[in-house]
Amino acid sequence: MKFKDILKSPIFPRGYRWPFEKRKQQYESDVTALMRKMLEDESIQRDQRFAWERWRADDRAAKR
């Protein structure tokens, strides 16, 4: 992987509050609701997809 191919991770302002709501019909923790809301952001989705593909392509992980 070349450094020019690496994505820049999204940066949010300090103190940013994610507006999330828990599901009404079933139990959901605050953390789960927050993560669900964060993954709706496209920049976070791209960043996580890139990290996952990079981890899967890393041959050092397969040697362990």
C-alpha cells in the first residue's frame, strides 16, 4: 500500500455531540445507538471500509 492511497480520517470539531436516539421497540444501549448513528455518516463509512480492506490485505495478520 502506498501512502498516497491512504484516506484521511474524518475530523470532527472538539466537543461535537452526536444527536442519537435509542430504538423504541427494543432494548438498545447508548453506545450501540451512538455507533449506529455514527455509521450513517458517509465519511466514517468510507474510513471504516478502507481500514477493514487494509487490515484484510495485510499479509502479516495471516502469518500469526
